Amino acid sequence: MIIELPSTTTGAVNKKLVELRETGGAVTLGRVLTLVVSTRESKNSEDVIDAANEASREHPCRVIVVARGSRTEETHLDAEIRVGGDAGASEVVILRVFGELADHEASVVVPFLLPDTPVVAWWPDDAPAVPALDPVGRLAIRRITDATGADDPTATIKSRLGSYTAGDTDLAWSRITYWRALLTSALDQPPHEQIVSATVSGLATEPALDILAGWLADRIDGPVRRRTGPLFVELELTNDDRIAISRPQAETTATLARTGQPDALVALARRETRDCLAEELRRLDPDEIYEAALTGLSKVEYV
């Protein structure tokens, strides 16, 4: 069910939420958090809402989407409430703010925060320079950005360390969870050789590969190279052995190669935003390994 409330107020929207709970059985009981999504009003807004809805199936929550419209328009608030089949396992409150309201997102969000539940903030496109100091970021214990859509993804992911505060993370980090798991699993196999150096190759505009290189650089003593080219990660081991994972850009299956062993095919599709978001919502504590990977970026050689 979708209820539209054009040119409204936060009080009127809250009143409608209460009415829906009393008459339609739409309740917030069992919600584990409040997810605040700060985005631009654009043709991609529905994709962002869909990703939040899908993530809410694993983490029942209230989703508050603040979509910033034109600052040159007359100041007003258009709202939309989605419940039931249109809201995943959550209830979705969409707040489209125009004019001066576009500069006061936090004030619009506060009336809809669920009591006694943690707040997570997500910026799917433009993120503040220091998320923890942003008015919306101050409300949250966990702050999620995404460098993938930035004008300069590499520079953006590198800048995350300077603004890092415990509780920050980026979806570029969760996009490489399976790559990290495969590499770790391969290294756990005998003869347990040491890594001498590593190479990470792929699109120059893929910050997930930059943070993967940073993660490797933080964990090994040898050089880590980041280059543009076919998608692969290669670890050079002692005794001239190697481990490599390669995958064509548009494919969902990768090849795991190791010296002295037959190649193996492994499922390794690019992760959807909704899956990455759901993973980040599983933990509300600081991610020290992500911070270490950001630190490791300074050691990566770009060739």
C-alpha cells in the first residue's frame, strides 16, 4: 500500500502512520533499527528504495528516505508512506524536501526515528566529506557510504581514511567480501606459504578493487600493485608459487588457479547493492579491518 501526502508536514505524516497502525495492523514492533537514506531526488531514487526494501527483509526496520529536490523551488515537503507488499519487511517513509528544507535533513528525519533502536545512515550517492559530522550522520551509530558512483572513485575511497570515524564503512568494502573469503581460504591450504607480493587488476573506476589492494597491503610485507586491465588478483608466494583468481568483467564464474593444482571454477558474481547493504546492517560495531584496509591504501603501487 502506498499513501501519498503532497505538500504536508512531519506532524501530518506521523499522524497518518499512527492511523495506519491502528486501522491496518501495520506495526513497528520487532523493528531492529531505523535506516535513514539520504539521497538526491532523481530517476535512480526507486532503485535506492528497492535496495533498502530488500535489505529490510533480513533486518526489519523503519526506512526513512530523504530525497533532496531543487533548492530553488518553493520550500515544501512531499511525503509518501509505503507499507505491506510495497515496503519489504519494513515500513518506508519517503520525504521529498525542496527549497530551504533540503538543507535541514536531520530536522525532517528526527520526528520519525523509532525510540530505543539504533540508527544507521546510508548515502547511496553524494556523501558528506566527514559523515560523522554531518547532521544526519550525528544521529547514527553506523554510517554507510558508496564510492562506486563518485566522479573519481579512487580518490573518493582514498579520502575515506582522513574522514574515518568508528562506525563508518563503504559499500565498496562489502562488494569484495567473497573475494577476500576465497583468497583467505586458498591460503589456508597447505603448504601455507608466505605471500611475497600481490597484484590487483581491473577497471580503474572500481573502488572495490582499490580497497582490496589496500586490504592486501595492510596484511603482507611485500609490494602490492594496482593496475588497469582484465579482472584478476594474483598472489606471488615463496618458492615461485602463485594463487590467482580471475573473472571476465560481465561473468558470474571465476577461475581459481594455484601452482601445482588443477584450476577450479567458483561462483563469484558482482554483488548487488541490496546484498552489500544487508551485510553492513548485520553489524553495528566499528569495523577495524575496513579501517586497516583504508590505511593500507597508502602502500599500494599504482602501475
